[in-house]
Amino acid sequence: MSTNNISLDVISTPVKPALLSLSPLSLKAWIMEKQQPAHRLVQIQQWLLLKRCMAFSDMSDLPKSLRDDLANDFALYSEEIEVHKIAEDDTRKLILKLQDGNRIECVLMKEESRRTVCVSTQVGCAMGCVFCASGIDGVVRNLKAYEILEQMILARNLLPESERLSHVVIMGMGEPMANLDNLLEALETACSPKGLGLSARHITISTVGLPVKIKQLADTGKQYHLAVSLHAPNDEIRSKIVPTNAKIGIYEVLDAADYFQEVTGRQVTFEYILLGGINDQNDHAHELASLLKKRKAHVNLIPFNRVQGLPFLKPEQEAVHEFVRILKASGQTVTVRKRKGADIDAACGQLRRASAQKIKD
């Protein structure tokens, strides 16, 4: 019988589950099934989390038969580095292809002794912030806990053996608070001495401001750092550039941030993107200073970087300087975010969109 018309989809290879997608109990049961001693579980976990393993053959203290069984039944990681760009300042931008064909971004940044990875929590984003490339095409799905954790591992594995991952910022694609349960599960492993050994105080979670979730995060008792993407000094402007604000309101967001600081004792950072001619004028700075005057906060100003397809302008340098001066004069602590990886589209969502466009073309 002729097979010329058989669809290749019918005989496609099934996707193997990634090792980190299994619970310790499930992996232990598999190990027992292979008639291996229980301590193999710890050895496998150490290879993934502590030893920068990039192939099953690297697991040198496991018998070859077990390594072969692992390779037959599992994928080492669920994410594949599809694009790896290196900027002049040594910032690394990765596009990671997931097992379902979707793509996400993460960024590895180096500054003095710090080695920081910026990770994503969703494929796309539903928040609709008008200046952000991540949300232009909406949200596809939440990332699972192991998919969040793998970004940290794969970025860490790019570092020389003499260097370690020191900081994590949850500022990549997606709204972290919209996927908080999976994020917290990933961070639990990242902060474990048996995991990546990170300090909770070196992990920053950025949000546009979902009050119920901010309070849930505070109630965990963890010492994560909270960064609230405020971006405007009043509801009128904020609702135009951060659409979710229309249903919440800036004061409810601030109340949740106050609750977080009261419960955790951690100072909150308010991020504020400066859009030329929209929210970067002197009266905006004065209004922001008034809004935050009773709060022990830190303001991180982010001059907008041009994004293809978006109409917004970069603020004038003089406007940035004056904005800083006004806030500092009111007693606020202020920094201006340094632009890193500019030559490789390191801003969130830019490289993924550029690559997707190339695929379409």
C-alpha cells in the first residue's frame, strides 16, 4: 500500500517530560522502578541544581545504564536556547523555546560582582501596558514552576565556574502576580541550600500592582523585594498607560505596597518609566513627590527606550535631570536605571518580537 499521503504529524515523536517537571516523589518512584538505590534522587537533583549539568552524560557518578534510562525517558530541560545574543557590555539575551513551541525571554546581566538574571513568568502578558513590547500580542499562558526555575539554571550555566548567580529580578515577560503560586514554588527551590542557594533578599518581584496578590506575597513572610510599576502620579495618566489601573486605582495599589512594607519590613521600590511629553514634566514630578512623601520608598526612574511599532518618545535628558532633582528635593531616594544590552534588543519582549517577525517573513 502506498504511504505517500501519510501525514508526518501522525508519526511525530512524543515530547519527553523534563526532569524538573517531576515531583521528587515521582522521580523517586521512577528510580525505584529502575531498581536503583534511593540516594540516586539526591545525585540527580545535585547535577541539575548545583553542578551545571548540560547533558545526561555529564552525570559521571551515575551508572551508565541509569544515564541511558534517564535519556530514554526524559528531557534534561524543557527549554532550548534558540537565540543567544551578547551585547557590548556582556549582557546576554536569550530566547528560550518551550516544549509546546512557545518562546520566552530571559536576560543575564553582569555588573561588578553581581550576576543577575531577569526571568519571565508568562508567555506574553495580559496587562496591556502601552509602552511594553511583551504585551503587544497578549498573553498565551502561565509558565509552570519548573519553566521559571529553568531560566535561572540555564542563565547560570552560561557563567564561568568561578562565578555564581547572585540576584534574580522577576521583570521579564508577563505579570508575576498573575502567576504567583507557580512563581513562589520556583523561588522556594531557587532559595533552598539544596537548590540554587540564592538569598530571598536578592530576589526582586516586579508588578503593575495587583493588590490582593501583593498582600498574599507579603503574608508568605519571605524577604523578597517588591518593585511596583507605578509609572504615573495620578489615576488619569496611569489608566491611560497601565490599563489595569482603571479597575483598581492608584491608591489601592499604594495601600497594598504599604501593607507589604509593614508586614515584611522591606522598603518598596516604585518604578516609573519616563515617556517623553506624557509623564516626564516638572508638574508630574511634583505630584509624584506629593504622592510618596509619607512613604519610605525608593523611586527607580526608567527613561523609555524606543520600541518598534510603539509611538512613544524617549524623554529629553534635561527633563530626566529635573525630574530627579525635584524628587530628591522632596526627600525621596532616586536612581535612574542604566540601559543595558541596548545593542541586542535587551528590553523585555523586543528580541522575541523581532525573531518572530523574521520567522513570519
